[in-house]
Amino acid sequence: MTATNTNIPAFATHPGEILLDEIEANDFSQIDFAKMIGYRRSQLNEIIKGKRNINADLALLLEKTLGVDAEYWMEAQKNYDLDKARIDAKNKEQLEAIEIWKVIKEFIPVVFFRREKVINGNPLIDNQIIRRIYNIANLDELATLSVQSTYARFKKSTKLKNDVVNIIGWVKLVQYKAKEVIVPPFNHENKEQLIVELREIISENKDVLHKVQSKLHEYGIKLIYQAKGEKTPVDGVSFWSEGNPAIGMTLRHNRLDNYAFTLFHELGHIFEHLVNDNTAEFIDLDLKNEEEEYKNSAEEKEANIFAQNSLIDPKEWKDFEKNLSTKNNDIAIKAFAKKIKIHPCIVRGRICYTLNDYRTFSQISHDIN
């Protein structure tokens, strides 16, 4: 909504309403007053009901009979005309916005955006918000998003239990929020030091979400936490945002091991892929909902290896992995975790993944603190 629209009244006050107040305040009947100014009562009634305007001749008559300056009546009539024109224009704009919204709502996750207070229900405002979030100039761009290469795999998938519109909406909201985040320049040569400091934060497991976000921002990487909507099995996304790499995460599992792996997986995309292609975008779903073609892509495999090796040194893991089934207990896990300076749940998660066995009892907490 424009600044001028905020000053538009809810209704326009015709000077005939003011005239009626003046007539009654001066103890005139409408019949007597009409005779006094030389009007028929029906003509006066039309003015009072706003069906006839006050012109200069009538303004002079009112000045003489009521003692109210003619300029006042002319100004009141002018203000009414302007207010009515503005209201009519606003109503026309509102009707046009409603028609546009009927189209827009078919391509956005309305329920999700309402829950996140992205939209408020007024199409006049919401249409502009959607244009900014999706970075589009017209509705054709919105309608064709799902067939773009980045999102087409969701639409054609026969395996995914998701809503393509919801996934695109989540990604676009993350990207929109990332634009508002200002961070220092990114330097990919700081990779090793960043990994060391992130491992320390995860190992300590105190105020992890805030500390990791602050640390990434310090290194020029934007991190957005954004809850997901219905049928949106997204874990994370990585992309470029205003000259800096950015990561979006849903935290849908709310487990430290899942959080750490997703974080380093997206960092893998940044350091292995995005540094060489600032137009790339990687959207990672829950493995159960991911197509084999995407899971087996070179980029996904490289991001997985980056995450595994960043969290647990591959040489250390190779030694520990020997006779792994006999080491799948809390004592062995905690001892190894202490040795390599990582949280025990990261080690346990890696073991469960390697053995494809998530049923083994453990008292190691996976909670994010």
C-alpha cells in the first residue's frame, strides 16, 4: 500500500450532512429553510442526502442565512469530492488485487505463509509481499517456477510425499530472509578454521543454534532457521545471497546429530560447489523422500563425504570402524568421542548409519542445547 492510501478515510462526508446539523442548530425546519433560500424542499433534501452538490451560488445563500462563510462550504464540497475519488480508486484497486490474489494463491503455500505471518489477508498488501519474496515481476514467472530446473525434480517425482508449492515457498522465504542479513565478505580459504570452531561449538552443545549462526555470520556465511510447512520434508538448502553463500535449515528433527550433519552437508555444497558456481542452488530433502537420481548425484555424494569427514576425521574413523559391532555401546562411543573432541551423539549417529541399525539402546542424549 502506498503512503497516500494510509490517509484515505473509510467514507467521505458530504457537506449536506454538515448543512443538516447547521439547520437543526438554528431551529429551522427543512421546509422553512428551503423557502428561505428559495429552494424546493425536495432540492434541499437531495443536498442533505448527498445527491446534489453545493455550488458557489448556494454557498453564498448559506453564508447569508447561517452565518457560515461561503469558502467553508466550497472547501467542504471540494474535500468530499477528493475523498470520494480516492475511495473509489482504492476500491477499484482492492477489487483488482482480489482478482490477482485468486491467481497467486494457487502457486504459494497460503496456510504456511499465514502461520509464519508472512501474509495478513489483505490482497492489496499480500500481492506485493509475494512479489518481493518470489522476486518476480509478473504472474507468469510465478506460474512457471515449478518447471524450472531447480524445482522440476519435485514435480515429476513419483516417490516424494510432498507439496511442490510448499517446498518452493519455503525456499523462497528463506532466500528472502537471507537478503536482509548483512555479513562480512566470504573467504573460502578459511574453511579449515571454520570447521574446527564449529566442531567445538557442537561438542560443547551449549546454545548451539545461536553460536553456530553467529560463527557462520562471522565467516561471511548467512544461516537462516526457518520452520517448514505441511508436506515439506526439507532438511536444508544452500545458495548465494547478495554476494555471500547462505544456508537455510528447518530443524525438523531437533536432534544434534541430524543438525550437525545437515549443517556440514550444506557447508559441503558451499565449499565444494557454490564457490565455483554462484548460480547453483541445492535443496536437500529427507532421504526417504529423495529420488535415487538426486541422492546418487556427484554433488550429493561429495556433500555427504564433506560432512562425514568434517565431523569425524576419516583416519580416526577407519581405525574405530574395525569390529564396529562390538563398539556399538555407550562406553566405547563416549571414549572415542572424547578422543576426537566431538559430541558422542555424532559418533552414535555415524555408527547407526553405517550399520543401518537405529534400534540399539543408548543413554546418549541427542538433544540440542
